[in-house]
Amino acid sequence: MNLNHQKVFITVNSAETRKKALLFIEEKLFEEWGLQFGEPLTIMAGCRSVPVLVQPFPSSQPTLKLSYDMNQILSLPVFLDPISVSYHAEGRSIKIGPFFASLMNQTPLQDGTFGEMEKFYQEMKSYCNQQGIPFYLVKLQSLQDGVVEGYLPGQDGWQTLPLPIPDVIYNRIHSRKLEESHSFKLFKTELEERTIPMFNGRFLSKHHVHELLILEDELLANLPETILFNEKESFLTFIEKHSVIYFKPSAGSQGRNICRLTQVAGIWKIEQSGHLQNVHFADTDEKLYETLKRFSRKRSFILQKGISLFEIDQRKVDFRILLHRNDQLEWKVSSMVARIGDPGTIVSNLAQGGLMKNGPDFLKEAFDLQEASRIYQKLVRLAKNTAQALVENHDDFGELGIDLALDTDTHPWIIEVNSKPSKKFQGNYETFRPSVKSIIDFMLALNREKHP
């Protein structure tokens, strides 16, 4: 039987010098777990364990008292708050944790913070703290020693110290190059060997996502026609069909390096995102092809049919829907925002100067109540179906940011799927943003799957 997850204070008896590894357990807890004086057990944290003999002791609160050596072997930091601990009678073991971590590739800035991600990481730590779960940050490293070098938030900023290997890892590496590296592949292999789940383990390419989604009949009506920019022949066929086209990097983000191609009286107008004055013209299809080829610099780009987007005050609008998998591993919407582009810009990304509004509130302002509700339900359903279609091929996602847009007839279109949605602090919630709770709840679900 597994007496699951009680919050217990963990202290270290630095004066303990006996040869036997004695674990002192507060007497009520000792009795509740049905333990015998001097009984041999194993205490575990992450991937390390220590054989111990247990002994009760009086205390005013549930407490485990470890020896200094025991604490060192398990690589435990100083815990000021109670920590989740479970007793497993069948395995004769006590497990400290779970331990959760976020994998990242940053180092603290001069002010000791992680910049735009700082508020998010602090929220993750605080919410985990409420659950009795230690949360920290880790970078790519070898797991061979059974511990990790991690960043733990303290009074003087983030400190690095040896910590238990986490039970679940949330991947927030923000470098495609690093994710394609040998060290990342090695790290993933070591996690698999230890059956440690890591989710959101990869960036998504726009072309790959499109190729997966067009296999779903129910999504076909919501996918703008899209092709990979490569051979001239397929390019010429595509531009014959469409007078407005978006040219996007397959591995791009934040609305950077996007061009809108518009054909007017046989001449192509080329506008770049982020450059209102940067407009070029091509008077033949061949010149357009050569211009785009130079612009792409051998990187992978896609061509996507332009949609007559819904606008408000001559500003283009789209919607970022943030989804998470719940403890039943089903997708749920955590938030929806309307992104309203600057007048004259070709994208509505916040990184390109767009404004943000609560999605349902925006819909209520733009439409009557019944129509706003109908459109909201339509967008939510499409976002969930899109996320589900992706996890049927890639099961390691627990969070997705899906960009949807309405055309002038309020028909919804799938614009993009993002596996590393922005965590920039927007300041419109009191304690924790909904995604923080959703991510931790999903990590708990993955941990339960691993330790039923």
C-alpha cells in the first residue's frame, strides 16, 4: 500500500555521528505508517537512495530528521517549508518528492534574474511550494552521477547547487540549434533510460505541422493552402492561384522575417514584418522567386495563402489560445487572448508591436453576445481538435499555443502552432497565471503515471 504524499518537515541532524544510518520519524507519523522501532527501510530522493533504520521521536509537527551524511548522499537542499513525502509499504521505502524542474538554456542576468522568464519561474516555484514540491531550473548536463546541478531560488537570487534528478522535466530550451545538438539527444536518452518524463521536448516546424494537420479531414476547411518554398515550378503554380500570400520561415517565431506578397496589376508588392517602410516590388513572377530566394538565404520557408482577416479599426486581429493537458491527459483551454496588430503592419504578434486583450472580452465588444459566444465555442473546439491531432503523432506535448484567425466571414483558420509559447508577464492575474497551475497539474499527472 502507498500512503501517498503527505507534507512533512525535513530537518538535518548535523550532530548525528552514529555508524548506523538512523532516520528519525515524528511519532504520530511513525504510528500512522505502521512502522516498527529499528525497522530497515530505504529513503529515496530523485534517483538516489540510502538504507536506513527508523526510530520515532516526539515533535509538534510531522517531521523526518536525517543525518548530515544521509542528506549529502541524497543531495537535498535546505527545506524551510514542508515537503511532499510518501511511504510505500510494499517497497519498504520512503520517497521524498516529487521534484520538478524546468530545462532551460539561460544563465542569470547581471541583476541575478532570468529576465522575461523570471516572473514565470517564480510563480512556478511558489505554486509548487504550496503543493510541497521542490521546483528548480536545470541546464543540459550528464545525469551519470545521479544528481543535477540546478538553480534554486534563494534570498540573494538563484543559487547553483547539486540537487536530486527531477522526477518530471518541462522543456523551456529556447534554441532550435541546441535542441538539435548531440548534448540534447544524449540528455533525452539518459532521461529515457531512467524513465523520467520530459514534455514539450521539441520545437515545431510550420511545414511539419501543416503536413500532419492536412491528414485530419475535420481540419481541412480551416487550413490555408500551404507549400514548402523550393522548386520554381511548384512556386509558380501556387502564386497563380493566390493574389495575397504570406512567406514565412518554417522555423520562425514572434512574427519575425515574414513577408506579405500582394499582386496588384501584374506587379508583386513585398512587405516585411517589422519594417513598415521596407517595401519592394517585383514586376515578374521570376523576379519574385529570385528575390524570395535571396531573402531566405537557404533557410526553410513556406508559402501560405493569405486570408482576408477580420479587422477592427483597420487593425488585423488573431487569437492566441493556450492549451494544456489535464490530469486525464485531455486538452483544456487555459487562456485566450486577442492580438490586435498595429495599423498597417502585416502581423499581429505582440513582439511586433501588437496589443493584447482578453479574448472573450474582445469578442463581446466586437459582436453581439450570442454571436460572440458562438465564435468563442468555435475557436475553442478548433484549438482542441488541432492540439489532439498533433499529440496523436507527438505524444510528448503538455502545452501548446495555437494561433487562430477569423476571416471577414468569421470563418476560423489555423495560422500557427507554437510548442514554446511566450511566458512574458502581462500582469492581468492576481496570484498565478492559469498556465502555471496547468503545467504543474500535468507534471503531477505524469508523475502519477510513472508511480501509480
